[in-house]
Amino acid sequence: MNTLASENVVLVGFMGSGKSSVGRLLARALHGRFVDTDRLVVERTGREITDIFATEGEAFFRREESRALDSLLGQRGLVVATGGGIVTVPKNVEALRRLGVVVWLTAEEEVIWTRVSRNRQRPLLHTENPRATVRNLLAARNPHYQAAADLRVDTSTITHAVVAGRICELLKDWPGRG
Ligand code: S3P
């Protein structure tokens, strides 16, 4: 049975773990609709994320992100990519798990760094030492991803398409939240 008929699929993980790219492929494979909470925030506010962080700050962004997440509850047939910090708000973790099966995409720290240092679109990494910021944020967030996740796929050495394929395989054995 197609998992999306009964449950949405929710991707969590650090910046650069491939949530959006994998999510698009997965939505196609499962005949679902792809949704990205970052995109929802941009659409809702009419502003880019870097702009929101710069002018309103992170707390404002987190409130909009929680709203975006809550707006999806009750919908079906979704593959949802989330922002890397969504799990840091405790009530979001509950909402993520209500929304669907939560898949944690991981990658080795060095791989994450290679991926995220390619662009400047991530305001949390606009620090004096972004490499150290990645290390510290990863250490702080990993327990939150772990607590939220039902399934986990390491993306360090495989393509987005292979990651999507692995998730499809894992979903076949997923018993449902019950
Ligand atoms: C953030 C990750 C970003 C975006 C925002 C904050 C974070 O999403 O939500 O810049 O706190 O890790 P991606 O994980 O898609 O880069």
C-alpha cells in the first residue's frame, strides 16, 4: 500500500541533509504533494528567510515556522520537507509526529559542511566561524532529531535519488504510528 494514503511523510534533518531535494523525488515516487515549511513561511510573509532573520530575528521566524507546520495538520498525501531548526521547538516535535512518519536525514559533519558552504542562503551560518557553528548546532540538535524520528537514512555517500529509494523501501516495513 502507498504510505501516503494513510500517513504523510515528514523529512527532518540538519541544513544540507537534502530534505528538499529528496522530498521532491519522494513525492513524485509516492504520487504525493511536496510541501516545504520554509517555502510556506516565505509565501505567508512575502519575504525571504534571510530577510526575516535579519529584520525580525530568529524567534519571529520560529513562530512563522510553527504556524506553517500547524497549517498542514489534517492534510493527507504530503511529503513535507522542514527547516533544520524545526525540532528545537518542543511543540513542533509533537506536531511533526502527528503529521506523519518522521524520517531523519543524516550526513557526516564534513559532508554537511561541504554542502552548506556552497551558498550564503542560511542566516544561522552567517557567523565569524561558520564551521564551528555547524559543529555546535549539530551537537545541540542531534538529540532533538533523534527524539522526533521514526526512521533514519544517512545521506553522506549516496545521491538524492538513492536516498529517496531507501526511504520508499523503509516505508514498506513501517507499521504505522498505531
Ligand atoms: C534553519 C534551516 C533552514 C531555514 C532557516 C533556519 C535552521 O532550512 O529553515 O534558515 O535553523 O537550521 P534548511 O534546513 O532547509 O536549510
